[in-house]
Amino acid sequence: MTATLFLSSEDVSDLAAPADYVDAVREGYRQRGEGAPAQPRSKFFRADPEGMLTSYAAVLPETGAMGGYMYSAGFGAGDAWFMTPLFDAASGAPLALLDGASMNPHKTGAAGAVAVDELAREEADTLAVIGSGAQARGQLRATATVRDFAEIRVYSPTPENREAFAADFDDDLEADVRAVDSSTAAVTGTDVVITATKASEPVFDGDDLEPGTHVTAMGQYSPDKREVDTRTVERATYVPDLRERATFDSGEFMTALEEGAVTEDDIHAELGEVVAGKEPGRTSDDEITLFDSGGTGIETVAAAHMLYERAEREGRGQTIEFAPASEALTGD
């Protein structure tokens, strides 16, 4: 038998600050850029009751951990559950099992922040956020650690949601955070744009982007859904979290590909290749850059291992036991 740490969402909810997630995820993507294995998500659907089972994984050899996410949504409950198994990359032994719900916006936000740090202009000081849910909040908290924003505009279709979002962050951040009444008002003249929505169709017009803008699109990862339009993809230096994802489940890139606006040669690099210095990031102040973030095992394993180590030091969580196959298999 081997002792494995179980960590609830409550156990890990206050273990790390946004900057800690960013540091861990940046290191994870550096390892990916050096060749660490990772694959896009697998999604399985059921019609009655309607639901989805999703999983993805990665191995981070230098961190010494491997694992990923497995989560379900729907199935008549109208809710979702996130499980994060974490294994030792050398021995294969289970290190921890995390309830991954509370870390989700933080680790995904950290991936977006790493991309902003690599691809946005150094002097970027205006930010547009389209969306006002948990993921938008996670993106903003993390991104605010890599650039000093003076002005942040938020737009979502529901006025009370965008007003509440702006009020919360105006109190928390030094920037002037305000709600605006359209995506055009949010995007026009800003240095960085983040989309974190459930929209199936583009949420802004790519022609509204100023030269030099960086865009992070993180709300969709389905071939038939997209947050940014073909014009944005066509104008931008396109960087996905995983190269394979671009033609697997990125509605943004796949639609632009089908419309003939881009080819697969227009995939500039994976984020990890940029972080590791294998490929350049931004090469000019006028360049528009686009990070397509669909969620990977890279940020999941990196964040989970960081939380696991901190929980171990602080004595959080409870121990559960797993039997190795050599003991548990009976051969009957």
C-alpha cells in the first residue's frame, strides 16, 4: 500500500497567490517547450441524460510529476466535478488526488498570464476583459501580476454582472477598472484583450483591434464554437497552448482554416516553444498576437504539484491508501 494525499477544494483554496500559479505554470510550459509530453483533451458525450466526460494529461519530468484532469458535467445534475490525479513521474506512484474545482480559474488564468508576459508589448497598460464569470476573474487576477495596467475595461452582456465585476476589481487593483456597454468599446484602443465567455460566436470584430494588440481567447475549445473571428486569426501571430489543438478542437483556427484565411503553416509556435526560447514571441510593436488557450494538462499538473508541495509542508489534507497492482491483482 502507498499513502496518497487527498486535498479538497477547501484545503487548497488559499494555498497560493495568483503570482505563484503563474510561476508554476510558466515552468510547466518551459518543460513542454523542451519536449515534455502533453496531448489535447478527450471529450465523450452522452445524450440522455445529457452530459460530458473530459480528460487530459501531461508529464513534467523536471517537476517530477504527471497527471491531469478528469471532469464530468451535466448528466442531469446541471453541475460539474473536477478530479486531478497527480503521480510521481519517476516511480509512477500516486502522490495526490485533488478536488480540482477551486484551482481551475487560477491555473487557467496563469496560462493566459504567461502568454501575455511572452506576447504582449512590455509597455502594455490597457486591458479589455470580455466575460465576467469565474474564468474571467481568474484571467484578470493572474494577468495583473505580469503587467502594470492603468485602465481595465470589462464587458459582458448582462449589465449587473459587468458592473459588479468592475466594482470588485476596482477595489482590489490599482488600475481604473470600469464597465463598458459593448465589446467594441472594450476592445478599441486597448493593448491586451482577454475573452473568457461561453459564447459560440465571435464576441468582437477583428477589425477593431489596434496594431500591437495581444489577444488571449480561452473560453471555447470546440470545433463548432469560437470567441474570436476569422479576421482576428488572419491578422494575428497565432500561438496555441498545444499545436495539435489548433486543428483538433480550436473553433477559432479551424474556421479560419476552412474559410481559406490561414493554413497550418500559420501556426507560429506553441506557447511552450516561446517560453523555452525555441521560437520567438512578439517581434515588432505593431504585431497582433493571439494566444489560443483551450486548457491542457501542462498547467494542471504544474499547479497541482505546487499545491501538493505546499499542502505537505502545512500538513493539510488527509491520507488515503492505494494498493499497487502487484498486491491488488489476484489473477483470478
